[in-house]
Amino acid sequence: MAENCISLKDSTTCPAFASASVSTRQDIVDQFPFLEFVSSVKDFDKELQNYVHHDYVKRKLTL
């Protein structure tokens, strides 16, 4: 696995994607800012939940 990827194995937020990984390259972080703070699957779960419950909802409600 590439150095700038986080394995989603053991993710509690995305268990269906346990065999996948998510990139933390800057171009991806630019699209999904919560990834800036992700360095482990535990961080991913926490930051994704925060993003969905706060930033994503705000963005969708203001469109």
C-alpha cells in the first residue's frame, strides 16, 4: 500500500470497505478536507463522522 493511503480495515464507519484504502494525497484532501487530520483508521472513522454530521450537512443545506 502506498505511503499516503490509510487502510479501512477495521473501520467502524465503513465496514463494507474493509478491503479498501483511502488516499491522503493533497488533491484528495482538497476535495475532502477532513482527510487532512487522518493518519489511522480510527482517525478516519472519527473525522468522517464529524464531517458528515457537521460540514457535509451545512454544505447541503446552504446550496
